[in-house]
Amino acid sequence: MIYYKPNRTVKPGTGSLSYFFKGTVPGENQKNRSNDLHLFDAVTKFYSAVPGNLYSNPMRFKNCFALTLAGFLIERVCAEKITALDNRIFGEEFYSRCADELIRLNSSVQERDLLVIYLKQSVHILEESGIIYLDENNIVSAEKGLTGERLYRRLFNSFWNELDWKAIFPSSPEAAQALHENRYALAELLSGSYSAVSIEALANDFFEVTGICARNDFFMISFLDFYLLTWFKHFGIVEYSSNSNDGLVYVALTDDGRTALKSLA
């Protein structure tokens, strides 16, 4: 029997970060769903069309993309004396420079717009964890000496337990909140799977167990894929694959991912 734990109390934000889409506040000026679906579809193309790069290779925790992003951002914060803006911790120029540098470090990564989104989401995770923070002079600072498993645990705990998902999944605040409140149900569904499962099948099982929407809700399937499953991928918890016979995209729980999800019980 699948069950899910009640939502834990979400720690209020520190106020130093705005929602990362410029001019976007949950509940206000939401984009049209058809525009969101085009962006969601880009993720699938991103993972399937760039073989052999750091996104598509099986990842261990020690070199997962979440650690790559966080380590890069911590290094930049420590190297630069950045004054926070009035309504967000970094400006667009900072994210643009970071994306360009990451692309130079790995020439096979070409989806720049997605990379900028991931950098902004990573900043939220780092800020909520306290790893990056504002000092008394409004200068962005970072905790030093965090690497490997220690950094991973801080990041994943921030993402899973502390962060308001409406901040990093802003296209639908209601959907983001529903995912967060029912996140343990998805973790248990993944833990109960011992082979690759299509995103559609996983999503429909999740919807049926939790009742957050009807089966085959294409927007919600895409939302789950683009946001939550993508960050599971970044954390090395799942791997993406595709099947040329049926055209479906699949996810499979990694060995390390199974260990991580067990620790959530």
C-alpha cells in the first residue's frame, strides 16, 4: 500500500531572494500553459539529444550535476565581491556569465536558457540551506570547505525539506505546492520500481495515489517532468532514457538514488 507523509512545515524564506523569473510572483501574471509546455518539451530534447555529456551519463553523487552547479556558484561567490540587488541576490548578468563559463567548460552543453534556469534554481537551494548568505554589508558570501557528501546532504535537505517549491517551480504555484505536499508518495513509487518506468506511467500512478489531478493531465505530467524529476536527475537519483520503439521517455532509480530515498523514511 502506497502512503505519503504529511507535509512538513516549510521554513519561511529569508527575504533575500525573489522568485527567479524576472517580474514573476506566484499567483500573478502566470504564463500561458501552452508556453510552459514548449519549455517542458525542451528538457526531454535536451537530455536525449546531447549524448555523452554530464547530463546524460549515469551519475554518482560525487559528480552529480547538482554538486557541479553548487560548487561552481560557491566558487564564483568566493571569488567575486558581489553586492546583492534590491529584489534578488544576483542580477541577470551574473547568471549569463555563469552559463557562458559552464558551456565553455563543457562544449557539448548548448541549452543555455535551461542552464540559466538551473543556475537560478540552484541559487535558491544554496540560499535556503544557508550556504550562501548576505553579510552585514549586503555582500553575498558563501560557506567554505563544503564538498562531496557533506555538500550533497546540505543541498538535498534544503531542496526536499526547507525550500518553498513555489520559488523554484514558479509556472504554477498550486502545482508546486501539491507536489511538495505529496513528495513522499512519489519517492515511494520510485523506490518500489526496480526497472525503468515511463514518465507518463509514473505520473499517472502518482496522480491516482494522491488525487492531485486526473490521470493523463498533460500539463501536470510535463510539470512533474520538467521540475521535480529533472532535479532528481540533477541529484543523481534517477537516470533518463528513451525508447525508439515507443517514443516514450523513461526514468530509472539509481543505486545511490534508492539509498537516498530510503533515508527519507
